[in-house]
Amino acid sequence: MISGPAEAAPPLDEPAPLRLKRGEERRLAAGHPWVFSNEVDTDETPLTAFPLGGLATVQSDRGRFLGYAYVNPHALICARIMSRDVRFPIDESLLVHRLTAALALREQLGSAPYYRLAFGESDGLAGLVLDRYGDLIVGQIATAGMEALKSAAESAVRTVLSPAGLYWKNDSAARGLERLPQVAGPAFGTVPDEVEVREGAAIFHAPLAAGQKTGWFYDQTANRARMLRYLRPGARVLDVFSYVGGWAVIALKGGAGSATCIDASQDALDYARRNAADNGVEVECLRDDAFDALQALHESGARFDAVILDPPAFIKRKKDIPKGEAAYRKLNQLALKLVDRDGLLVSCSCSYHLEEQALLAAVQAAARHCSRFVQVLELGGQSPDHPVHPAIPETRYLKALYCRVARE
């Protein structure tokens, strides 16, 4: 077991108290780290007294210590607890401790230094995501409190890993909810224009500054490996929303006979071709809107032994659920028409607001519409370097259905 920070001590200047209303500490006592603005006794401790990203000592209505948190007085989630031990305040030492523990988990999962190193609250690092690409770390900060700790986070990364470079890709639109600008750039060291990834026996390259997220989707690593057990030898594979060809290349390396990538980005498809060539295989590429491309393939009579759907989040907010569910149904309906007899459909969703049962319902509705019988062989989720915090359902967001498709 990893112990706490070796020389941690109570802060000389105790962070200002943030006192809760009576009874509002129950959820926190059960392990949830978020404090909502309507839970705060603002008469006793006004939120407006806290600077953006300032630190606080969260207390019950009777003054009992509940944890150290950082504060955003303008957000619904107004405070996020990062330490529940009065001896260990929020500082660089705590970040080093949490990163050391996170690194130990990833090294236990596998030896190659290609993984998500830190996954926000699931690693006790609220608002911080770090991906490792060998000697390069790419990070994203999502909250005002972690933004205030950015220098400490950079020092902690140096201490724990001493990488050649750290690049902040803080360009997510979600930062606007925390009153943070969208910015990207190197923090220190040498930062290349693209990232290199090793996944199993395959090697990939993806753009960094112009790429999606941090450049790669480590959350699908386990799902791509899981796919191989269901592929027929020589299978014809269709990789929809392919980005730089991760699913297609892994399939080809695993014995598929051919693979076609569909993406709306020409740059992504250029990388897909390059990644295929680097791995001694070849992919066909179709640049088009995924829905239009699937319809055109159906009209041309094309058939595939496996179709992989890995779309972006169609549902980003609760109000998008009806429209998003309709999009998932339509997408799966178009895909099912292309799956040959007893073939494979891998249907994914990274929309937290789409529950697994709703994705199952979307696939079943699509199957009924086009007279297919679907058997779900396996349910997949995010890779274990994206651990789930049991008190925070939002940390379990990725779903993957592995379906055998037959004609009725």
C-alpha cells in the first residue's frame, strides 16, 4: 500500500471554511467529492468570498472537518474535495502522492508507457487528465481549481516522471463552464507535432495540436483487443468514425482480410493510411459524413463481416437525450444493413447520458426495423486505465456492445 505524502503537515494558513447546510454532508460522507452550491450555508460562508479556484476547508453545519477542496463560486459544482485527511492539504506534495499512486496502477496493468496516467476524480485528481506517450505527457485541465494548481501539477509531473515534455491541450469547450479560456501549448521540454502510440503489436501516429482530445483514445484500447476474438479469419471490416484507423489497423493485424475507414476528416484518413502502411497492412478510406457513407454503401450492395461504430458523443447534455437516442438508432440501423450473415456489429457510445440499457434498446429497435436478429455476446466499457469512481456515475461513460447479427 502506498502511504501518504512523507512530510505532509497541516498548512500554516488554514484555507477558509466552506460550511454546509444541516444534513448536506451525508453524500460527502458516503464518498462523493462534489459540493453543490445549493448545499452551502451562504449566510455563514458566502461563496462570493472565495476567489476562482481558491482553496477551502469543507465543514459540516457543526464545524466538523469534511475535507480540503478547491472552489468555483460561479459553478453548480462549487467545490471539489481532493483530500479528506486534515494532515494532507491540497498542495504539490499531495499531487505528487496521487500521481505516484496513479503511476503504480498503470504499471501494474502493463509495462508499455502508453496509457491514461491520470483520470480526474477517479485518481483523486479532480479536473486533471494526463495521457502518457512514452516520454511525452499530454494534459487537459477542466476546472478552475486545477487551473490554479497548474504550476504545482507541472512540478509534480516532473518529480514523478521527469518526461522530455509536457503539453497542455486545454482547448475543450467545457472549460467555458468554469470561466476558463481555451488554450493549448507546451508547459516545458520538447513537444513534437504528433504523438506516437504503441498498442499491442501495432504502432500508431496521431496529430497533437490539431488532433482530437489528447491525440489518442486510450479508453478504447481494451475494446479493440476484445474485438479480435469475434473476427472471422479474413474478415471484411468497416471502421466508422475511424479517426486515424485504430480499430481498422488492429483488426488487420489480428487477421482481418480487408478494412475500410470512414471519417469526415481528410487529415485523419491520411493518418489512417500512414498507420496502416507502418504496420504492413492497407486500408481503404472514404471521406464522408458517416450516415451518408453508410447509406451509399448499402445502396451499392456492399457487405462486411464486421462493422465498428465508434461515434463522438451524440448526447452531451440531458436535453439532447431524445435527439441523441434517435441518432444512435439511425446509425445502428444503417450499419446493420451492411453486416453479412452471422457477422459482427460493435456499437459504442461515449455519451454518459446514454445509459447502457438505452444503447441496447437502440440496437434492438434498429434490428427490428431491418429484420435482423441480434445476439449481444459481450458488454465492454472503458479500459482499466480509466478507472470508475464508485460514487461518481459520470466516470463510467463508455459502452461497447459486441453483437452477432443474423437474419430472421
